[in-house]
Amino acid sequence: MSLVEQDMYIYVYLPGVAEPVLAGKMTSVNDDVTRKKKALFRYAESYFARIDRKAIDPVALPFKESPDFVYETADKDSQEAFSVMYDSIPDAWGRARMLKNAGRDKMSALEYILASGEDRSGFLAYGSGRSGPSIVAPWSASHSKNELLDISAAALIISEDHHVTLDKEDAQKILLFGSSLGGARPKVTVKYEHKVWLAKPPKEGDAFHYPRVEYASLTLAKACGLSTPEVRIVNVNGKDVYLIERFDRYIRNGILERSGFLSMHAAIGYPKRKMTPQVEGTYLAMAERVAAVSHQAGTDKKELFGRLVFNALVGNDDDHLRNHAFCATESGWRLSPLYDVLPLPFKPIAERRLNQGFGTEGNLCSIKNLLSRSESFGLSEKDARLFMSEVVGTVRANWERVFRAAGVPDSDLGGFKKTFAIAEVFERDLAQQT
């Protein structure tokens, strides 16, 4: 047996602490013969002893009684890192940029993690030694940990990237300032009006006005009482850019601070950890994780049900596990605000389905199926029906006004009328069933 080991040091940005703190060491073990992988982790004694310590993953890496405890990934999973660390890997768009800049056709998970800057999701940073976070990449890369791109520069960089005309310096900026908060479209972290945002410009060849439609969707979700970040549309270099405030970043006293982030993809498992067989990889699995992780589980499970209903109404079938997450607050972990919701035009009512299952009929968007497992969200069928009626009524009465106010072009509205027709059908059927 030939085992290859590689160490990676994990750092955490704690609230009110200027410099990242060494949290522990992870060792990735790769068996060259069987091709199986395993990861081992141990918290640093100095971190374990801190009063302000925070578990880097409340599911897989909760604190034990002693700092001597060694965490291991399951043999059957064959992971080279722990699930929360996979959240630091850029999304498909970011990985493509990395591979292009490295002149390679593939990279390992550890290579992606170590090559990523400190501005990925959450409060974690990585390094190859104990001296602090560092970027280990097949290219020359470094930047200040508190540096943020100006929105004008960011929009220009990603706009030029559509045409693959980036020079080396701009290409590296994308790698350093990109984000892994779900999705495969171009995006970059920027500073704007003393806040930290994800900037998402239009993409050449878009079938509709993505920035304004996504802005309208989050505005509509907020009108339904769902938890959403602040969103904006700004015009940069003659193009509309969609801004969504990062809920894992904030500026306090002029200093960029970070909050913990754990995607549902990581919380449920990468690959999936042991879950109740009939709910694995579904909204029901997410509800189980909310019950276990959130310090306000009842509120957050109801919120999750509201998002399920909203996604069904707007035809958002990109509701995969990376587009749901937990975020660390001062009081504990909570379900994060809603993000990456994008309805598609001309979405038919018949046989409409979401990405994830949620009821006795799988992922079918019907009133019966949406209500069939209401108890998993901490709601009686009566309360779930009432909540659903409120969301349905708000969407039916307001979607067109919200989309017009958001500046969605008339040429796009016709397709979305077909998508949102389901709200009128649901409202009528719910009224008849009472």
C-alpha cells in the first residue's frame, strides 16, 4: 500500500479579531493503489481553549470533550477534505477560469481549495503552514485579505471574460475575488456603498434580462415575508448589474468581517452523509438538518417551507443543495437568507417539478404534494395550507407589478405570464378546498 499525505492548515476569522486564527490541521490521505481518499482533522489546542471559538462545521466537526479528538471522513465517501471545505471551491464558472489560468484540464479538490483566495464563502481560510493563510496555486497570486474590487472594475473584468480577452492580471483578479455561493453564471465580490455584494452582470446570449429578473424575484420573495438579502440594480459601463448583499460578509469599523457559511450540500453530506433513506437529498432532509443545526429551528423550518412554495410558484428548478445554506450569527447557526432564485419564462403548469423532492409525490409541484409532508416543516396541514395561501395570494397579486417596477422588459413579461399562471390556479383550488 502506498499512502500519500498532504497537510492543510485551517484558519478562522472570528468576530472582532483582526487576524485569522489557526483552528486546526487537516491531513488528506490518498491511497495510490486503491485510489481511495480520506481526510483527518484535529482542532488546534490554542483554538480549542478560546472562549470565542466557533466550530468550523456544526454537523461534521462539532467540538468534542478534548482537542485530542481526531475527526475522519467515512471510508465509503472517499473524500480528500471535509464537506464544509468543499464549499470553498469555486463554482463551475470559477473552476473553468482557474483551469484556464493554470493551463490544465483538471485539479484536485485540495488544489482548488488552496488556490482559492480568502474571499470565498464563510469565515474559513487555508494555508500550507502555520504562518497564516496563503494561496498555493499553479500561477502567481497574492492579495491583501481586506482588499475588495470596485464595482466598475469588477463589471468590466467579468464582461470582458465573456469574450475570453482577459489579460493575465485581470484573469487572476477573477480567481482571487470570485465566489462559491452557488450558481454557474459569472459573479464577483465587490465593495459598493460601504457594503459587500456579489455582482452579477448580464451574459452575452441570455434568453432574457437575467439581472432584472433575478432582482425582481428576490423583491417578490421579500413581499411574501421570506428572508432575503438586500438587492440592487446598478448601471455600470452602460450595463445593468445585479447586486445581492453577501450575508457572510460585513464591514464593521472599516474592517471586513466574515461569518460562517455551510451549504446544505455540505450539511447533508459530500457525498451524502447517513440520512433517513426516504428523505435523503430532499427538502425533507434539509428540514432535518435545520432541526439539528438552527438555534431557531421552528422559525427556520417554516421559512424553508415558504421557500419551497415560492420556488414552485416561480418555476425555479435550480433549487439544488448548494442554493440553500446555513449562516453563523452571534447567537448561533441559522438558515441563511434566500439567494439564487431565478424563474424561467414559459414554464408550464402541468408536470412542473423542482430540483429537489419534498413530498409523497417526489418533486411534483401540486398543492397535494406541497402539503403532504407539512409536519416535516413543523406545521400542521391547516397551518401549512394557510401559509401557502398567503404566499400564493401575494405572488398572484403582485408578481407583474414587481417585475414591471424592476424594469423587466415587456418582451420578457409574456413568457413569465405563463410561468406565474400557476399562482392563479393554486389560489382558485385552495379557495375551493376550504
